[in-house]
Amino acid sequence: MSSPKTNFIGINISGTQARAALVDVEGTLIRTKVGEVTAKELVPQLAAMVEELRRDQGSVGAIGVAIPGLVNRQTDRVIAPRDLPSTMLGDLHGDLTRATGLRVELENDANGAAYGEFKVGAGRGARNLFYMTIGNGIGGAIILDGKLWTGASGFAGEVGHITIDTDGLECVCGNTGCLETVASAPSIVRRARERLNRDNTSSLSRLALNKSFTADDVAHQANEGDDFALMMIERTGKYIGTGVASVINLLNIERIVLGGGVMDAGSLILNPIIHEVKRRAFQPCFEATEIVAAKLGLDGAPIGAALLARDAATD
Ligand SMILES: [Zn+2]
């Protein structure tokens, strides 16, 4: 059991970066720390971040680590994707436990962010929630009756891999036409490029001037009033809304929280999403659902991982 003064640490690992958050028992953010990590030195680097956050901050009850993969709950092993560093696919749980002397919980990053939003962000007050993150990939997580619902083997919520276009492009998962193939940040760039290549009128877009534009540039130009960029963002919203409508019909869920880098486009993307959901979802389901943008940004996953570790430790 943890005393009321016990704090918790959550860490989100994304590529070569780790973002750590120290929170109190209520989930209030005390401090964050961002650091570079390498595949080889992952465990000592994470342990050093934990040590630094712990310094002068009272006792720490447990650590939650959010990783960009799927975790087998029986074995505490990261089982997918296989291209993660070997330090992550090995016994990260055991190694970090030994290196820090603290209880460690591993969690999928979308689950972590969902839990953070649910407890202290845009999901606060809801009992049931679906979280979706739209960035380099598309992930999702389900919270039912206040608890993360991870499914029969821990993989529930993979909304990025529901089929949107039966004749679409091949996805990293092996399926074709997944939501992720049309609405992730890289797919926005790909679609914009294709369109600029074949359509002369859209070459007037400011995007055409910059050959190596990113999804952020598309959102930025849309905000600046560039018609072509705006159309690309709206089209993306339409795809996301199509996916969200399926989620709503399936779960009749109270709240949908949308996060990830693509949502940085703000109302430019949120409005077309809601418009499309309204058009496609079963009306009573649509009316019972609030569709909102996430609030915690990059802190969502580390805060949520910390709170999942807190709740696992006090269960
Ligand atoms: Zn897929």
C-alpha cells in the first residue's frame, strides 16, 4: 500500500526520446523530464531519469512505462512490433525493476495516454471513453466503467487497423485500406503529394513550393488559409470521422477523446470529424457521445502510465 504522500513516475518511450513525468497520488503533474535514449543503453538511461525525478521528491510507489508496442500481461513482455530494440523486446520489465528497485508496469502507449486523459484530462468525469491517437500511426484505447479494457489478449482498441477502403493500400499490419493508411501523418503527406503531382490547379498551393513538407506543414498552411491544405485536412477529418462513427455504433460510448499530432490542426480537423460522424453514426448513438480533443498533449502518456502503475500497485 502507498501512503498519501507517495508519488508515481510514468515514462513514455517514443523513438529515441523518453518523456518522464512525476505525479502525486492524485495525478497532479509535479515535474517532467525529457531525455534521449538509445536502444543499447535503454535501461540505465531510464533508471537515471527515474533517479533524477525521485531526488528530493519523497517516496515513489511505482513506475509505469508506456511503449509503442503491445504488452503481454501474463509475461510482462513486449511482443510487437518485432522491430523494436532488443532491450525493449527482452526483459525490460525485469531489467528496469532490478535497476530501480521499484515496482514497474509496462503498458501500450495509447492505453497510457487514454488513461491520462481519462483521469486528469479531456476524459475527466466520463465513465466510458474511447481514446484515439492520430500521429505517425493511429492507435486507440477503450475505457469501460472506469477501467481500461484491453481485450482477450491485450490488444483491444486498434482502431487504426479497421478497414476504411477495401481496395486501399497495403498497411504495415498486412491488411489493406486500414484507417492508418489514409489518416496518419505520413499518409496525409503521401495523399497531398499525389494530388499535387496530378493536379495543376493545386500546384498553386504553398505546399507545392516546399518539396519536403510534413503533416504539420499541411495543418499550418490550412490555418493560414491555403485552400488545398485545408481540403487535405478536411478529407483527413472525413476518414477519421468514418472510423469514429464505427466506434460509436459499436460501443455507444459516452466520450471520444482525440489526440496525437494530427489533432494539432484544432477545429480545422475536429469539425469535419464531427460532421462525418453525425452523417454516418446511428443517430441515438451520436447524440449520446461527446467528441473532444485531448488536453494533455505529450504529457498524457507518461501521466497515464504513472496512474496505471499507481492503480496496479493499490489494487
Ligand atoms: Zn493496418
